Amino acid sequence: MTPTAPYADALMIPESLKQGSNIYERHHSITRIAESLLGVDRSRGERAYIRKQGGRPAMLFVTKDRADTIYHPLKSPLQGHPRYAWVDHPGAIARGYLTEAARKEQDAQRDAEAKAHI
Amino acid sequence: MAGTGVYLNWTAVEFATSPISKVTSVMFDQGGQLIEFAGDNDRYPVVIANNMNSPKASITSGDVYTLMNIVPGTAGTLTATQKDGLGVSMESIVWTITGNAVHENTQDTGAFSQWASATATFRAFSTDGATNPLTSALG
């Protein structure tokens, strides 16, 4: 896959890329990388939400939406299918781009949430 | 201003969009579990693996009424911000279990001549079975 979007929708970052001697420095080192690759705009309240996924090597799953998941939800007809097309990059950070099906599902969910608030 | 790297007190504690005030303690637990393997003549485990994790959380507050009013089994988003030691807001940590925190139980205790206090406990499930429901972000 050749990504055309300027920013990724999700990242898989090896925990080994953390730098620093305390939680603040280590968290910051990952947040710095993630915010630039995801296009996080803090002035709009956006954040890079980090989940420790474990594994070998241990990975961090990072997105701008804290409700995002790696696979389609178990309640979805597409359960178990990946929500992202992953592209590996130097430094072993994998960039994920939402698949068309995942984007449609996300849009439908946001529409439903918006209607629920009316 | 750089953060201190140490944290003090909590703010913006919410469950299912209801703010919880008078918070005296919050706990987020990764819920890591290990299983050990031993066989044949082994007398010690020869392999230890982390196969499952069951994240948990709890909130202790002086607002016992709010916590006691949460019905066990209620699911929602649980979020709490752990403040930087010197109050640098951008350096605080926002812990969240998005939509997948399930209220397990609340206990209200009040001893003679002491402030009443309630502790609500929560467990978390994963929407897809693979994604960790516990997230962190810098405030």
C-alpha cells in the first residue's frame, strides 16, 4: 500500500523507542513522535492516546481517538478483521491507515452518536 | 515549563459522563496475569507467560451518595487525570477506559467521628479482544 494521507490514523510504536529516566520523559518521548505522525492539534483538544499492548517486542498502539481498536469490534459483522492497513517505516514504527470498511463503520458510529445527542 | 515527573492528586474524574468530586484516591491497575509451566521432574516453573490482562480501576471519594448511586453492571467511560506534581497542566496524565469500564461494586464506610468514604470498583473489557482498554495521554 502507498499511503496518500499526510497523517496516519494509527501507530504501532515499539516500547523500546521510549527515552528518558522517568515516566514523564518516557511518556513525552512517545507522545512527541505520535503527535507529529498522527497530526495531533492540541489547540483543538486532540491528544495521542497510548495503549500498552505488550507482546514481543512490546508495542504501543496509539491513535487520536481513545475509542479506536486494532480490529473490528466483536459486535461488528467484520469482527476480527483489521481496521487498518499497516505500513512499516524505518525505526520499526508501523503506520496504520483506516480501511474503507473501517472508515464507513466509524462514520456511521459518529452519525449515530450525533443523533443521540440531538 | 517542564513537568516534574512526579504526580500529585487527581482531577476531572468521571464515570459515564457523571463527574465525581471529593476524590481522595484513584487506582488504575493493568491487571497483568502470569501463567507458569512446569512438567516432568521440574520443581520450579520453566516458562512464565503473560497470556491475559484484566485491567481494573477504583475510585474513593467523600461523595458517597454519587458512588453508591452507580448500579453494578453499568458500563461507561471512566476517566481521571493524574496531576503533575507542580500543577503543570500539559504534563498531567489522562487515564481513560473508553466505554468499556463496568461498575462492579461500591462500598460505603463511615466510622464514628470520621468522614464517610465510598470506594467504587470497575473492571474493563476490550471491544475487539485485542486492544488494551486502558489508555493514557498527556493532559
